[in-house]
Amino acid sequence: MPYVRSGSATVHFVTSEDHRTSSRINGPTLLLAHGFFMDESMFAPMRESLAAAGVNLVTVDARCHGRTQSPDGEPFSYWDLAADGLAVLDELGIEKAIVGGMSQGGYAALRMALLAPERVQGLALIDTEAGACSPSELAFYREFFERWTSEEPMAPLVAELAPQIIGGTDPRLWRAWTSRWYGSDRQAIMPAARCLMDRRSVLHRLPEITAPALVVRGSHDATSTAQKSEALAAGLSGADGVVTIPGAGHGAAWTHPEVVAPLLIRLVERATVKRESMLSRALTAPWPNRRADRGIQAAR
């Protein structure tokens, strides 16, 4: 399995392969980061359709999730997760990619675009936001994680968590995750919980991001509300409003892959066409007047 070292973490990631050649898909790269209490496999239902469209889907396990390894109890931030994503691109030799994620994966993707705007061709933001925790959200998280790391029986916690994090109307869609939660180390999630609760808003920095962006949410998502999604889209010049998926909750990418995958494919097309168009214009533009250039530089 592929891993890369990033700071103190050993980051696990998965790429797509062309089954005809058993090699990496030679198309644009879409790097996606998962939500809290999930892992990179949450995007598996979309991998085949994205591959058929020529998209190299790269999915990454966050610290304290999946197969990524980091020192027990070591604190980290979403800036660290952004650096982890860039380290994965470096390991794969990929200069530019469309990046995105669901919920906390979106927090990391936004920070990737702020850390390395020259490497981010587009942003896929699924059931996520750019703000910090509100006081009421912080109080909820503190109580929930105190219960999660206590001796309280798991069943009521899982029953509360699955509809909120995953959503949808079919409980069978929850079982892939609830079975993992029951077998997890309940204490190990705390550095990720502190990262979630301590995050700062980047709403004021959204105008720095000019890449094409997709903002999508489930209509029943009570976490990434319509108001939060609208604020996110309004701050991004490359976003064209909010796409709402009827009947979906917070985990729309998992419960409604047949809707989300075409949206991602269109974003990839828009982002790569824009880049090629800009390159074409640069190559066909007339050479600048050197004397005029020197005059402009002198005026500065």
C-alpha cells in the first residue's frame, strides 16, 4: 500500500489504475480527503465512474483515521493535513491537481489552496464550510467526545452519530462505518477532535482563492447548513452558487455517489479547460514591448 512521510506522520493514500494497463490513469488528478470518523474508502463508490471519465482519483487517510499513522496524542491542525495532501502529490510527481474533500476534508482542501495556490487547479467542497466552531457547536463537541472516550456503551453513541455524519434514509449505508467504530480505539481520536474544535475561520481568506470551485451539500445536512454553504460559495470567486442534493445528509459523497461523481467530473473538466485556455492564450499572445516594460518597471 502506498505511503508517504509528512512531518511526523506516515500518510496512507490510494490512487486509481487503468485496468487495461495496470498503471496510473494518465488524466487530471482529483485528490479527495474524507470526513471525520471515516477514511479514504468513503470515495470508493465513485472511483470507477471517475476512472471511466479519465480522472485519476487520489484519496488520502487523515491523521487518526484509516491507515495513516502519527505519534499517539500528538496535536495537529488542518494546515498539517493540507501539508500531508501536498506531500502525497509530491510523492506521485503530480505538480497540479483538483483538490477537495467532505467536511473536515474540505477544511484541509481549503488550506491546501491557501498554502499552494499554484498547485490547485480547482476545489471540490462537499458538505463543508470555512468557519470556526460556534460556541454551541463547541459545547456539543466537548460533551460528545467526553462521552466517546468514556466507558459509556457505544450503541447509543453510534445511533446518534451515524445519521448525523452519514445521513441518507437507508441504515444499510451506515453499517460499513458503524462496524469500524465499534472496533476502534476510542481514545485515539482525541487529537483529531481537538483539531476539529480548535480550527480557526478562513472565511476572510477565501478571496485569495481564485480556482474554479464546486460547493455541494445534502439538503438534510444539519452540520454544513445552507447558510454556511452559501457563505463559502459567496467567498469563492470561482464558485457558482451551491448545489443541493435532495434527500442527502452530511455524507452525500457516500450515500449519493451517482449524483456527486458527475458534479466532480464537470468540475475537473472546467478546471482543466480553464488552465489549458490560459496556457494557450499565453503562448499565442504577442511578445511584450521591452521598452514599454522597462517604462512600467521604472514607474513602479
